[in-house]
Amino acid sequence: QKSLKMSKRYYDNPDHGRALLDVGVDQDLWKSRIKELVEVIVSKQKTSKKDLDGGLHVGFGGVAYMLWFVSTKIPEMHQIEAAKMLAEVHFKNCKHKRVESLGFLLGSTGVFAVNVAIAKSLGESSLDLFVSSYKK
């Protein structure tokens, strides 16, 4: 019998194992650039039904994930509530029962995970609601 070998799904890091360099990152510069990018993305985010198609890869789910991640790294940007709103809207419109909804990036599973992460970050009891609604 021949064994099947999985394809390589990553690139070799040429810097792996090298000593870290102190490159002097300008935190204020990068925070301001991130803030600008977030503002552009949020201002251009469409809110039609077709923008709910897909999972974390596109639309509301991906933007919600980005806003949640930014809120964990730069809390002073106050993006967690915007993340929660987008994630909840996307979650409510997911088709949980179909097999194709199980994909993480393109299905509803990733949207579910973002909602759970946001609820956990906010310390909300809605975490149980998400878990119970997905089990049905």
C-alpha cells in the first residue's frame, strides 16, 4: 500500500532560528496607520444581504474578526462593539444545519468562532447562547 502524503501548506521561514534584531518599531506610526486602515474598511463595508455570504473570508465575518483582533491589540480604538454588531448580524444569518456551513473560513463555523471570541472578550453570558444555538 502506498501512503498518501499531505501537501505542504506553508512556506519555509528563511529567518527561523536567527537571532531577533531590534529594528526600532515606531508604535505611534503603526497605530495611526492601522487606525486609518480600519476607518477606511469600516466606512466602505457594505451592509446588504449579499455581504453576509461566506464566512470569515469575506464580508461581515472577516471585518468583525479584524475589529475584534484590533480591539485585543489596540483597545483604545474602541472597536469591540462594532465587531460584536457585525459578528452577531452575520451569525443570525448563517445556515447552521447544512454540511457546507461547516467550513471555517468559508462556512458558518468561523463566524460562530468569532462570535464566541467577542462574547468571551466582553465577559458576556451570550457565550452560552452561541454554544447552545450551534448544537441544535
